[in-house]
Amino acid sequence: MVTTIETATCNNPIIYNNLNLPATINLAQLAFGRGFLPNKSIEINGVILARPNEFRVNLFEDGVMQQTADVPFHFKPLFRSNPTLVVRNNWIRNGGWGPQETFGGFPFKTNQPFILEFVAAEKNTIIININNQRFATFSRVDLSRISQLYVIGMNTIRVNTLTLCPNQVITTTTVRPTTTTEKPTTTTEQPTTAMEEPTTTTEEPTTTTAEPKTTTEEPTTTTELTTTEEPTTTSLPTCPYSIVIAYPEIPATIDLLKLGFGEGFAPPKRIRFVGFPTNTTDRFTINLYSDGVPDKTATTLFHFNPRFNDKQVIRNTWSPITGWEEEEHYGGFPFKIGEPFVLEFIAAPENTIIVNVDSQPFVNFSRDDLSKLSTLGVSSAIELSSVVLCHDKPITSTIEPTTTTEEQATTTEEPTTIEEPTTTTEEPTTTTEEPTTTTSKPTTTILPTTTTTKPPQYCPGQIVLNNLKIPATLDFVKLGFGTGFHFFSPKKRIIIFGTPLAQPTAFNINIGEPGKLLVNASVLFHFSPRFNENKVIRNTWIVGKGWGRAEDHGGFPFKVGEPFVLELYDGTDNYIDMKVNNKYFETFGRYNLKKVSQMEIEGGILKTPAVIDFVKLGFGTGFNPPKRIIIFGTPLAQPNYFNIHIAEPANANVLFHFSARFGERQVIRNTRMIGLGWGRGEIHGGFPFKAGEPFVLEFVAGPRVIIHINVNNKYFTSFQRYITYRVSQMVIEGGIQLSSVILCK
């Protein structure tokens, strides 16, 4: 018998080894080109980690993902949903998500390797193969404008290799029978184990769909790279001792010595810049300086200066004695205004700097002695989401922020009325009157105890609100916290210290847009621990729409009477990551968070409400990275709930509603928008609060309007729904006694 076998090989593969997540790759700038057209393929070779939540792969067009750029293909395995699902979908501007597809079973296993392959086929079809077996196909919209790839997986996957194949070649092999059966030799690519865990989180599942019972055989062959052809990109090495500077303000002068990077630039040190050029001027500049005053007494050891008008990248050196030397400008021009890039300076022997752009070798530069490098400068037409300093040894010293010991004076006027929310699936229609709150910029924090003590600084320039009356509404703008959770902004966090009352039902935290939360202000994140249900509800309430679908997975990390620390911090794609008591709890994301301007806390923490005006307190508007809010409190002895609303000014959208429901043991996260009403509540993640037990609740602003939530220093969940740049206040209400609220910006 003669058998004909067709196999696909890849000419000129583009290979990334040990890919750091999250990763955004501009396919149009690589040889892969624009469009996901027939014969192209993308292969991810990785390992599922021990405690997976979910990971996502998006193929999207030019622009900002899920804002100005359509996502023709969205792939998201959900490990914690019941049943487990692999979601496939697409997202379009002005239309949102399409109908999701979840059939096909769940072929991923904890602690097991996987090979995930997307193959472009005719008629805008994507063939999905998992572990060398056909899993599903997806065909919905035009794939010809795809230009970017996005991969993210918080503590879920490790990507050993990512292979982009611009042009698969189908070969035919004729197999003839023989008298002996020889064991076939399998040759594929050998994954390289990376030690660095992913550090970002992903959006929480919002639906459950019955899963067909299927079995998937795990691959049993070992994979080994057999091709001798050199990949067209350099591998992305891991960075075991990294120093990350998130969203530096431009112009930026960075003292490398104070940060622990050490003097000099020798192997294996490297510096990575992630950002995009702006159109404010015709150039941007990155300089490496020796000790001294930059551009005056310090020698410029490396001058990197892309000039858009000339379409040249100038490299040079400068000395205060001899001035500029001969400039170099060969190599082309790899930058485009508004398009993201990854620029990397890699130290090589003999005072050489290797420059890579988007993982492609660009130029080498070797001129001056680099052993005296001490300062980094970035200026002009550039916006950076991060600067990563990688060096060869652990950091042995830390730089303490400059603080003063004077505590702020805070006065909070108690509102006269509050409507108690119910414990039914319909979200509460709580109304709170905003009190007059004034405070100077605080520099200290108070631990959740009856005696005020001074703990370590949580963040430079943190804004602390102590012993809040519940319900409380915090105005982010007036506090100087600003509005919004935005990707290209400093990293925001919210940390809440509290204690559930002795018999709490629930407490709620709402983060929303300007206005009166749950009336004319949407709640983009509603966090509600329900003690009687042992659930933490996460949801949104949108004006004109009402509550969305609640999420409640993740457990219940709160205990009655036990103090907690709830932290909301940055995720990606408008997600909010949550920690409870310094442990990851859950992630929530639904709407754009850039208009968020306030937070409301209510329920089983204290009997009277508190309204916190962020603007008045110097916190500013918006809930963008690196802002965070830390709430120290204790649920009352018999609390029903407590709520925290973060919202826009006046009677406006509640962009984040956090409601801990003790009776239901759920933490509701939701939004409430003017004209739409409550959004779909989220309740997954468990219920981390206990009546009478102090807690620390922290909200941390993440990229792409995500709010991360921590309870008692543990990650709880994340929430993402609306743009939060206008958020200006926070309301805290319900059965909770607050000892302090810290605003970090």
C-alpha cells in the first residue's frame, strides 16, 4: 500500500524564544507582513502553569486594541470557568463583541506542554490546531488588515517559542510499506524553558457554556529544532533581575546608580524601551551619560536620535571638551509616528552597544568607554509605557521615597440618607450625597487598628484617608489621583484596609464616572463581597442599561471581624486585577475606564457613608496606572454588605462598583451608566471578607482601563469595562468600619 502525506514547512520563520508576556508584536513591520492570509501561520509552543486562570491571543488591526483597532480574532481558554471553555470571538468598533463560540472541548491541561497553531485558510478562515490535532475553525470577518499580535497570560502560560511563518510550503511524501516497522523520528522545535513567570493578568470569564465531552491525547514526542536556517529575529532573553520603570514622564532623567543598575554598561546588561513616537516634534532622543550634569558636564556616551523629517537615526557621542564627534546614520529608519515599538540596547564586548528594534537587529555602535555609564535620558517626541533595566545580579539596595511625617487633616461630612441595596440579583440603586472633604497631600498611612501607627510607605506621594465614615465617596480628581485607567499613564493602584463587621451581609466598592453613582453615573467596577453567600460579586452598572452579568468565581477571601487589605491594580485591556491580603484574587474587565473619577464604599464596614473627592484631596481625576487605592477596614459584627463606588464628577457614571454581600457571600463588581443603568455584574472570585475581621482592600489601576483588586495582600480579581479618565470621586458605604484609605498616584 502506498500512502501520500502532506506536511507543511516554513520558509524563513520568525522565531521568538522565551517570550515575555504580555507581548505585542507588530506583524506589519516584520517579514510576516500585513494580513492573516492563506499559507501564513502562527505557532505558540509553551507550558500551562500550575494554577492557570486564562490566557488570550488577539489578532488586531492598526491602532489601540479594543479602542481604535478592530480585533478580527480573539482566542481565550478559561481554566476556572465551569465548565472549562475555549472562547473564540471578534470585536469591532461601534459594535463590540460578536457572538462567542465555545464548542470543541478543552484540550489544555495543567502543568502540561502544548502546541497551539493558527493557520490562515481561504475565505477569511482560521484553522486552530492544538497539539497537532484539529481543534476548530473560525471564520467571521476580513483578516486582510490584521497587523498586530497580542499574547497575554497571567500566571497561566509560559511561552517557550513563538513562531511566525510568513509562507508555509506544502510538501508531499510517498510512504511505501516495508517488512519492518521502524520507529519514526519526530523533529520539531525544542522549547526552551523560561524561568520568568508572566506578571500580568487577564479578563475574567463572563459566560458559561456546556462543554462537549471530548478527550485530547497529549503529544508524546520530544521536539527538537532540526533546521539549520537562522531565524530572522534575535531571541528575547529573560531578565531575571529587572528594574521596571513604568510610564516615565517625558523628558525623563533616570539615575541608574540609585536604581541599583550599577555603573557601566557591560554584558549581560541591556535596556529595553517600550513605547511609540508622537507627533509633538520631528524627533526623539535617548542618551546614555557618564557621571555629571547631562548635556553640560557629563559625557554623552551614546546619543540615539531618530529624526522623522530626515528619515534617519543619528548615533553619536558628545564630550564637554571636544563636543560632538562624527555622526552615524546608516541602517534605515524603522520608526513610524503613532506605531508602537520595542527598542533594546544590549551591552556587548569591547564597549559595543547592539541596537534591536522590534526584535530585529538594527545597528551596532562602538566608540567610547562605557564603564562610566550612570545616567539615562529620554526626551522629545516619545511616549513610553515602560523602561526595563536588565542587569547581571540581584538588587542589593533599595531607594526609600522621600517622605515627611506630618499627617494630613481630613474632614468628612456625613450624608443624611442612603438607600440600602438588596441581596437579590438586581444591583442596588444606592444613592449617596457627596460630603465636603478637604485634605492636604498626605505622606503617611494608618494601619487598620484602633491605635494609629505609621506603616511603611506604600507608594511615593500616596494619598491617605483615615477612619472613613461609611458610606464614603472619594473624588479622585479632587484628591489629585486624576481620572481614568489608561495604558500609557503611570501605574495607579487603590488599596483599601478594612474589617468586615461582626455580622455582615455585604459591602460594596463602586468605581465610576463623574456624577451621582447608580443614578446618572455609570459604575464601571462594582466589587461586592457577600458574606451570607461566600461570594465576591464583580459587575458593572451602566446608565440606561442597568446591571450587567455578575461574576462571582474566585472564592471568598474575607472573614467577619478580620482585617483585610484589598488592592485594585493595573491589568491590561481595561482590566482590574484584585488582591486580598497581598494574594491575587481575581481580574475583572468590561468597559473602558478612562472616565473613572470616583469610588464609593458602602455596606458592612461602618454604618455611616463616606464620600471622598479625589480632586479636592489632590488625587486628581482618572484611575490610570500607577494609581491605587488601599482601604483598611473591618466588616461590622452583622453586616449585610458594604459598597465602594468609583465614579465621575457630580451625579454621573459609576465606573467601578464594588459590593461585598455578606448574606450571599459574593463580591459584586459592576458599573452604572447614565441612561443605561447597571451593567452586567461580576461575582466570580470568591468572598474574601469576614464579619468583624480587619481587611486590606486595594484597587490598582492597570493598563487599558483595568482595575486589579487585592484583598489582604492577595490578588482577588480584576475589572475592566469603561474608560476611567474622568473618575473623580469614591463613595464608601455599608457595614464596614474603616481605619484608613490610602491613595497612591
